[in-house]
Amino acid sequence: MTEQSGLPQLNKQHMTCGGGFETWLQYVDGFELRHFCAFELLNDERGIACLRDYQRKLVEAAVANKFGVINEGLHYRASRDWGELIGFSSEALEEINIRGIEFYKDFAREYDSPDTPMLVGGVIGPRGDAYNVGRTPNAAEAEDYHSEQILTLKKAGADIVSALTFSSTEEAVGIARAAKAADIPVVISFFVAKGGRLNGGETLEEAITKVDAATGNAPAYYMINCTHPTEFEPALTDDPWTERLGGFMPNAVAMETLDLCKLGHLEDGDPKELGGQMATLARRFPHIHVWGGCCGTDGRHIGQITQQVLDVRKRIAAE
């Protein structure tokens, strides 16, 4: 397993990652995802082919610009409550979590190089719905619940776990504690609603400060995902707390995420424009080294993001 201090993105290596590809699977590939559970496509021959095609295009776009990749995404809803909703026993859920890690290991073996390091990650989503937030678990409940999946992912050989689209700081505390107990690096990525605040009302600074204080700075770093740069940028200041940010995973367009999931078609925006917006952030935050994509993005967007971020970092180095 990669130790937290040895994560390439914490040692100035540019990395990328992809998430939110459920919208792509639904609207481009035509799958009906039960409760947004992409992991069960590992039981479908065409599903595996579509997942491989999506991931390969992302990886090759990154490698072309000397970016490494955190290969992850399938496990977002592969936890107990969601698995039970679609008929998975605890044994079947554990087995498919392990197969998901093996799926990403294939890409790591094929594309890993000194210039393009490949990590294998397990993405973990909230216990409940990330957007229609009802009751959220307290820290103790969250630690107990998420530890099951975290321990399975570690057993399978994951290098890192990424908690995406979290709106509850209590749940984030629980998952950070569970990962710390399992001795595996964890990234906490918050869903920042329009206006720059979490759904619970906290600012991003308040959320990060709270999780760090409750866990002894357990997360390797923090991210923002599933929102557009024009929506999350108001949450960013030039204060010291932003040093804890390590990456961004923007949506392709500025639109409420729930609306994006109900359109019936894919909104993929302008990849070049998104790349430019991320490059602007790369100039502003030179310590950040993870530049990925979320809903509506694919290899085209990752190609533009990695190329334009690399270009601006080269210009900064030459200044």
C-alpha cells in the first residue's frame, strides 16, 4: 500500500481522476442504473466494456500530458445500505468491491511509469443521498458504517480511499476516523452548493477546520467535487486553510446536480473552457496537484484540463 507521505500528489506530481461517470453510463451508454449504483455493471459484459472504454480514454488523455491517475469511481455506492437496496448480500457486496479494485489494477499495471504513476483508489459516497440530505449519521455511526467498505478496499489492495460529495461534516469525521483506524490514506471531498457553502450551511473553511480538529488532521488532503468552478470558487479565499485543499473535480457545466441527473441527456459543456477555468485555479493555488472531473466529464475534458494546467504550471516555472 502507498503510505500517505508517499502519495505522488503530495510530492508535486500532477494527477487526475474521474467521477460522476454515472451520467455518462446512463445518457450515452444507455444503462439504467438502479439507485445510481454503477458497481453492478461489473456483472454485465457490455457494462464492463463501457466502463473500460471510459476509463481508458481518461487515462490516455492524462498520460499524454504526463499526469498520473487515481483510478477510482466504481465503488461510490458499493456500501451496505445501497447494496441491500438492489439485492446484494454482504458477501456479494464484498466480492464486487474487491472485483472493482481488480478492475482498476489492470489500468495501473498497463500505464504506470515514473512519469505517470498510477494509483488504485476506492471512492466512497455518503450513507444517504448526497443532494437530498435528510438525516445524516453522527461521527460514531459513520465510522462504524463506512469502516466495513474501507476495510474491504484495503484488503483488496487499494492505495487510497476518496470520500466524494460529502455535505455532512459529522459523516466526514466518521469516515476519516475509520480510514485512520484502517491505516489507509483518505481524501475528503465536499460538495459545495451554489454560493460556496455546504448543504449544512458551513463554509468550506469551517468544514475543513472541524474535520481536522476532530481527527488530528487525518485526511491526506481535501477536495471539492460535483459542482462547477463558477459555483465553488466563491468558497475559496487566500487564507492559510486553503493549503489543506489538494484537488478539484468539477462538473462539466454549471447546473444543479439533481437537474443534471433528470435531463434525460448528457450535458458535457465546453471541455476547452473548463480546462481554462481549471488552469486559472492552477495559477492561483500552486500547491494543488489533483485536477480531475465529475458529472458530464470524460477523456475530452481531462485532456483539456491536464493540458491547460500543465501549460500554466510551465509558464509559472519560467517566470
